[in-house]
Amino acid sequence: MGYPDEKKRGSQSSSKEGNGHPFHDYYDDSKQLPSPPSVGTSASAQPPPLPSRQPSTIHRTATSSTTRNSVRSSYSPARDDYREVYRDLTQIYKRKIRPLETTYNFEGFHSAPLTDSDILAKPMVLLLGQYSTGKTTFIKHLIESDYPGSHIGVEPTTDRFVAVMNGSEPRVIPGNAAAVSADLPFRGLDRFGQAFLTRFQVSQCPNPLLENLTLIDTPGILAGDKQRVERGYDFTKTIEWFAQRSDLILLFFDSHKLDISDEFKSSIFALKGHEEKIRVILNKSDMVDQQQLMRVYGALMWSLGKVIQTPEVMRVYLASFWLHKPSNAFEDCRALLEKEQADLLKDLRDLPRNAAIRKVNEIVKRARLARVHAYIIGHLRKEMPAVFGKKSRQRELINNMQTEFLKVQQLYSVPAGDFPNVTAFRQSLEAYRFENFARISQPILSVAEEALSHDLPKIMRRFPQYNPLLELNQKNPFLGPPEVFNALNSNSRSDIPPSYWHFSSVDKATSQPIFLSLNPIEGKINGSTAKPYLMSTGLSVDLLAKIWTLADWTCDGYLSEDEFAVAMHLIRAVESGGEQALPETLPQSMLP
């Protein structure tokens, strides 16, 4: 269709700034999560850049007391829209994956079987760092209150693992009671013994943030002579247990204390395989000036490169979380720190929405590891002699474990990256007699394979493939203040024939090539992608805001091919009959 050369100039739309606490207005209980859209086709002729599916609005951080005090009134808990997904995921694990783990003693080499409470648990955030780096202060900054049993000081004051959770009233649940409670996701901690359970507690307090998150505060990691004193339990194994169940892992560093002790190094090594969860926080960044901060940041990256052996660069947030800002804080990097803290808090804000997908991801990782473990155990059992020489043959297999891994890889076409650490696996094998291992059972393996190839991908298809929780100005890129939209004259003109307001009149043959040239993702385009083209029509921002609202009848902030065609149809109506041609609401006959 043709477009006029000159139309009314559109004024610049004003964006709605995020207000209040970074978690403000994130959840909207009045909306249902939409079904995944159909897959769209991308255009080949110089398509625009791929649109981002993540919200682009950066919320202000809760640095002032006025802003922080608004969290309780503005934060509303998320409705659990994935309860059926959790139930189905629990059944798949219990019926198809857990039998594989128990048959081949997966618990003795990796981790205990998951319970229902593990899968149904709220998203968990693990805080890890040396003493006096600000872990406990960070928790108090988030929940804006003390929690039972919290202590803050320059010395190592947090001497235990503390799970900060929501509760009807402030109380402390001791570790032994928490480890046997069916309502808490900590039943596997009894494997670490009484020495650990006396150093573990659950601190509950009523807080809207904790309705959707569980925060794990850890003892300050020691350095120097202090770390040579035994804790009485395996600290590294405990960190590994929590890391497997966490959705986010925060490593804390002090701008004045960048050294990585031996215990901290071993704890970071225990996080191997969970690198996608790790975020690094350089706390107390306003205790040094701008030039020193640049040098401290470089030194931290160098230190991390020595410990975390990955080619990718770790994401480091510059932040400063104080209960009361000190008078000697530097202000020359305040704007940078606020933006960094906003990014960090956005990661936390996104956790509840991403928790269900993370659960599926963890179950898939666990199932793949259990399958490889079964192949290894079955292979070792097969290599054992029937009568004589069992002990010497077992020692030979343990010493040549790397070679046996290669044999398993060739026999079962297992990717090399799915195998466990060979040194740790050798140590675990010392406690077993290979002739007692289970043989390869194809029925059990087939059931687990069915879960990996069919059941779990089927669950993934039930998640929306785009962000269903957009801010208002992201759902409609042209929408400004409410009074601008309400001032539109919504009276329809009578000179447009009634047949025009029927979907059969929409010219999809003309709009489809334009839609495809905007490079849709899963059959939809977002506001940032569509806005430049729609602005090129010459209509005012006010009119385009109303056209977008009418055309986006699913109210998800994206336009499908049909919705885009209707939007172009409405633009043509305005070009022919003026702004009065737009109806108050989209007629039902315009729906395909």
C-alpha cells in the first residue's frame, strides 16, 4: 500500500521510568502467562538486528531510605503459574530418572536423590565469600530488616550456614530439625553429620521478598592460620551441595581484600559445572576513588583468571551495599555503582520467573550425568573376572580409569564433557567392590533416555518463548502518560464502510513481506523492532499508541503476523478518514 509523503509529526514518546524498589511492579497477578507463539520465518534481505526478549528498562536501585521503605507496599508475590509443571517434573524424575540413580549408586559418587521438596523449592541464592565482605549486610539490604540470628562485624561473625526464608513470624529452626522436615528442601544435609547440622539453621521472618526467594548466608571463608583449624565437616562438599540446588551463586569480594585463600579457592573449584549461575560482586566499591577502583577491578579479574579456568570472562558487579553509608565514601563513581546494582538486582528479580526453567535444566543435567555414571559402573562390572584375581583387577581398573573412560566414550557415544572428574571418581571407587556393581540394564536406561528425549523437552515447550512480564511502556512503545492517550477522540467516522471492519478486508499480502523484513522471533516482533517502521508512516505518536493497543489484542507486548496486518489496516483507516476513524475497541469481526 502507499503512504503519504507528509503527515503530522509525531512527538517523542516519553518512557515510563521504573519507580521505587527494583522489585516494584514486577509481578502482575491479573495476567495469565500466554502460550508459546508459533515459530516465525526470518527474512533474508538485510534484516534488522535481533530484538532482545529481555526488558530494557533499568530500574533505580534502592539506595535511599524512602525508596527502600516502599518495598513492602509495592512488591506483590508471584502467583505460581507453573505448579502443574513442577508436579509433572517431579513425577518424571521419580518414575524415570531416580531408578537409574538408585540402581547404580549415584548418591555415593555425586549427590543424594532429589526429594519432592527439592524440586518444589523456591529459587535459592547462595552467598559465598571471605569474612567481612558484606554477605549478611547484603541480605539485610534486600529484606530491609534483621533476620533471626544475624550478626555483622569486621571479624568472622557468621559462623554457620543460615537459610533465610519466609515465615509467618520470626523464628529459628535448628539444623537437625530442618534436615528432617518434609516442608523444607534440606533433607539431604544429614549426610554431612552432626558437626555440620549444629552449624546450620533456618531463619524465618515475614518478608514479601522471601516469599519468592531463599537466601543462603555462609560462614566467612577463613585465611591464614585460621583456615588450618578443622571445621569438623567437609566445607567444600557442603558448598557443592548448595551449589547444585541454587539458582544463583554470588561471590563476594571486598575492594580492600582481594586475596583468594586456599579454602576460598577450593570452594570456587567446588562450583565447577555451575559457571552459568555465578556472579561476582566487588563490594564496598565506594571505599576507593575512581582511579583506585579501576586498578582494583583489574586485579580482581586477574585473580579470578588464576582460579576459574574458563576462557569466558566472569560477570563482575561493582556495588556498595551499606545499612548506613559511611561518611568517607567516595561519590565520583556513584552513578556507575547505581547502574551496576540495578543490573544485579534485575538478576535477582528475574529468578522467580526463570526458576521453573532452571529446574528443568538441572534435572536434564542430572539425568545426563546419571546415564554416564550408569555406563561407567556397568562397564567396570563387566571388566571384572568371574572367579580369581578380582582385587588386582579392580586396582588395575582404578589406576587406568582415564583409559576406561575412553572405552565407555567409544562404546556408548558419550560426549567427553559429560564424564565426571577422574581424580574424584577414583577416590570414590576406593570404597566399593566392583563385583557388587549392577550390570547394564537396558530397560532402566531406556526409560531414562525417554525422559531426556521426550518428556523433558515436552515440558520445555510449555514455557512461553518470550518475556510475558513486560513493563507498560515496553508493551506499547508509543504509549506516553495516561492523559495523552485518554485525550484521543474515539468517535468513529460513518464514511468508512462496515465491511472495512472485518478481518477478510485486511491486506495480508502487502503486510506479510514487511513483517518478515522485521525479522520476527518465534513468529512475533516486539516494540523496539516495530517502532522505527511504524514511525515512518508519518502518524503521530499518540495515534500509533492507540493503534498498537488495538492491534495487540493478546496484550503481550508483541505483534504476531495477524496483529501486525491489523495494525497496518488501522493505519490505512487513519490515512483515509482521519484519527476519528479509529474505534474505541477493536471489533470482534477484526479478529482472525
